[in-house]
Amino acid sequence: MLGGAPVVRGQRGASCILPHPHPIALRLAHRPQPDGKRIATVQPRAHGPISRSTGKFTAPSDTPGRWRVSVSGGEMFSMNAEAIVVASTSSTPVTGFGVLESGGEGRPGGTVARAVSREQIRMTEPVGVIGLGLLGTALAERLLAGGFPVVGFDLAPGRREALVQLGGTAAASAAGVAVQCRRVLLSLLTSAQSTSVVGEIEGVLAPGALVVDTTTGSPAEMEGLGARLALREVAYLDATVAGNSAEVRRSDVLVLAGGSAEAFAAGGDLFACFARCAYHLGPCGAGARMKLVFNLALGLHRAVLGEALVFAEKLGIAQETALAILKEGAAASRAMETKGEKMLRREFSPQARLHQHRKDVELIVDLAEELGARVPLSELHLRLLRELEAAGWGDLDNSVIVRAFEQGS
């Protein structure tokens, strides 16, 4: 257990914090009743072993006993393990959020859900987001949807305005975010940019603050940032996001984190807003290392898909037919689900930009050379990415890799 949160142990010491750490925010959905009262159904914010089912908060099948639910201004009910339902004593909607509390050392039968006001839980504290590009904006959206006030900054005025339109607050500088927030997410292009931003904010971060760096960058640089902030009693996680902005909006990404177990637990409720699962992989730098492994495989999956679709067309097979068959057999990959249709339609509105992945593959190739690892496929992949970027495709979605296999691209 990390910080009281449910943990699943993986191989080689990795651990996975399920997307409902304690406390968990639970929405209360209201349905008017004929007698004028309302029924409030408690709903979780994220999928997991405790999952959303027909709009109700469904307990795990192995949960014994009954649930107790209390609502300010409402009635207390004992329900079975299928759902928590709260009836208000008046026609006024029940306000607040539910909190899942662990009892009996986290055993399922020792769990109590109660509704509390926003002021009673940590969600009153604003969360900072520095870097409001594709990923940063998606993270801000999910945090706002999860009930967290968000204070953000980006050098581009239009991105700051977009955050305000979403319901967040724009700060005038990175330091302006850090002075208001004890937990700050960085979502930048490179670890060099992270280093620059840390230089701007470290003087105003309070002892005990947490910096969650979602940037895909150099493991060594991110390890250094952790050591640097530790001197100020500020915790640092390199919590890279395995997935793109569209997947963040569906809460269908992984968090690959390096840092202390305490820092990882402290960020658990944030991860629950946007991640399917968050893995604690070890000390600072460990998350960044795993992200490069992840991106090596993912990028090659996309490139292989692009090559296969163009090859199928040369053989007189419709690309739509080829994609459908590939999905059904042993050649299937998740890249086919997430990028296949974009390749078919040649619709390259960005979920993650090609030039960002080119940067990641450069990191992979450089680190491989340093370590004496052979990565010939990544070296070829990097050449193709550079050619496409030189041709003007760099700001488009990384599915544009399909163009590398077309004549005259």
C-alpha cells in the first residue's frame, strides 16, 4: 500500500496505483422523484476495480457486507454491495462530493462512503498546470472536470485564454502559478524547458510542495531536477503520460512515474482524474526511462501500420479492408485503433504532433548510443520523421507517418 491507496504489484518491483486512491472524489447525480425528493447516485470519476455501471457506483464483486452512506442534510442508508443510493430529505439537490475512506487496513468490507462539502476535501486547493499545449490543456480539462480548481500558465496568450474559457484561472507567469499552488504539473516539450521553468518557480514553491513533471525528456535531467528540488524540501515526480491528448480526455492513459513513494501517493488523486493506471517505477528518472521504452514501441507500431496500409493499396487491396483484417488477427496493435482511421482519412488534426515524437526518438537514439544499445529500427524511424518534418508535416498528428511510405511524399 502506498499512502493508503490500493496497489497492484507488477514485475520487477513496479507498482500500479489504481485510479481511485483515498480519498476519491465521487459525483452525486440527482434524479427527481414523484414525491418531490431526489435520489442521488454516487458515481466514481474513473474506471477501475470499483467501476461505473449503469451510472451507479458499483462495488467489487468480492465486497462483503453493506455500505453506509451519509449526506449532509439527507438521510443515512445501508445499501447492499451493488450500489450506493442516497435519498435527500427535501427537493433540494444534495450538494458536495463523496469520499471513499478506507477502514480495516483497506479491506473491502471496511469501506465507508460519505458526502461532504467541497470545502472539506483537498479539492479546494488549486492545482497548477504550466504548459498548456495539447497535453497540458487536456490535463487541465480533466482536472477541472474532476472538481479541482486549476491555475495555469503558458507563454502563448491564446492558450491562457482557452484555459479561462474552460473554467480555469490564468496566471501571468510560471511563478504566478507556483505561488498559488502546492501541487504543480509541468507539461512541456523538453526536459530543458522543465529545467528552465523549475528555475523560475523554485524560489516561490513552499516546502512540502509537489512538482509533477509530465514532460517526456532526458532521464538524467529529470533525475537532476528531483535532487535539486529535494534541497528545498519540494517533492518531484517525473510522471510521464503514456498516451495522447485525446486519450487523456477519455482517462485512457498510463502514468509512468519516478520519485519517492510518498510523492507518488500525494499525486494519486490527480492521476485518478485522467489516467487508467499509474505506475511507480522507482526513483526520479525511472518514469522517464520507461516512457522512452514505451514511445519506442508505440512509434514503430504507427510506422509499421502506415507502411502496411500503403503496401496493401499497391497490391490492389483497399486500405479500409486491410485495416479491418489487421485488427482481427495476430498483427493487431492498439495503434490501429487510435490511428488507423486517421491514416485512412488522411485526417491529421493533432492529438500529438509529429515533431514531438521526432524529439522523443532522438532521445531514444542518443541514449542508446550512450549505453551501447542497438536500435536500428529506431534509427530508420528517426530518419523518416526528420524527412517528414523537413517537408512541413511536423505540426500535424504523428499518424502522418503514413506519408513517409507514399511516393512523392
